[in-house]
Amino acid sequence: MIASLPKSPPHQAPVGAPLARFKKLWLILAGAGIVLLGLSIWLIATFMTSNVPRLNESTIVLAKFAATKQYDSLSFEQQRQYMKVLEKREQDLDKAFEQHQISESEFRNALEQAWLGKHLSRVENFRGLAPGQPRIEYLAKLLDKKVDKERKHPHTSTANEIKVDESAAEARVESWPPDIRAQWQMFHAAYHDAKKAREKAEKQAAKSPATKPGGS
């Protein structure tokens, strides 16, 4: 009688095989999730930037855009460009408001952006000058310009009666990059000191007796 051969045991998968398959599946799913997340971010960014107006758009379009949450979500460098453009279009803003093409809130907000753009330009100019006499002379020119503007441009329209809320405008500065905030504060501290010094000198000159012609 021929002895039967021993049966070979059934094939068993290595103990670590299920765990390895699970890890592989997890990696595939995680990779797909990352790809989908990146695609979603790209689509959102594309959608948002596609609605951002060009800098050469009409003043009405820019004024309305500057009053949106989308504008507030832009980076400082992007906002800076719009501020600089609106700074150069103050007369157009007045006209758009007078013709009821933008609302009063849009007008006020656009004026704030224009004001910030103007002062950013001054901050940059001031920073580019050497400390001392060059900066002193620059501040004196700004103060002269302010007096001259008030003398030549009386309030003759509804638009001119609406003033920039400087406190609200400066509140926006708190969200700017630290280095820009520091430059802003340095310039305005110097500007206010120069303004106070001029006002003090004018008061002293007004109190002192006028020199009589031919007097000793």
C-alpha cells in the first residue's frame, strides 16, 4: 500500500499584508484629497481674481469695487495699487457722486482709499530723503500746499462738503505689514511736529508788535 503524501497546508497571506494594503489605499486616498483641495483652491482663486477690475477701469467701477469685501480680502500690495489710482481720480469721484453714479457710502470709502494712497506716496517720498534739512523742507512744502489748497478750493459743492474720515482711514493702517506701518507712523509724527511748530511760530508772530516803517 502506497503511503499518501502529506497535504501541503493552504497558502496563508503574510500577517502584515492587510496592513500594507490599508496603508497603500490610505496614501492613494490622501493623495487624491490633496489634489482635489489644490484644485478647489485654484478654482476659487481664479474665480475671485477674474472679478477683480483692471486698474484702468472707470472711476465708477473702481469706487464700487473698493467698497466690497473682495477688495478687503486683497493683499496690501494689491490694495496699494488701487489706492494710488483713486488718489489721481478725486475730481472724477466728485463728479460721479454729484451725478448719482455712486452712493454716498461708496464715495466716502473711495475718498478714504484716495487719501491713503496720497499719504502712502508722501511716506515713500519722505523715506527716500536724507534725514535733516531735506525732510524738513519737504514737510514745509506739504504744509504750504495744504494752505494753498484750502485758499483756492472753497467748499462749493455737495461733494466738497463730504470730508475724509481720517480716523476711519487710519484704522485700515493697522492691518498693513509692520514695516509699512512703521514708515507711516514715522512720517506722520514728523508731519504733526512740523505743523505744531509752524502754528506756534505763527502765534508768536501775531502777538509780537509790528515793526514800524522807519523805526529803530
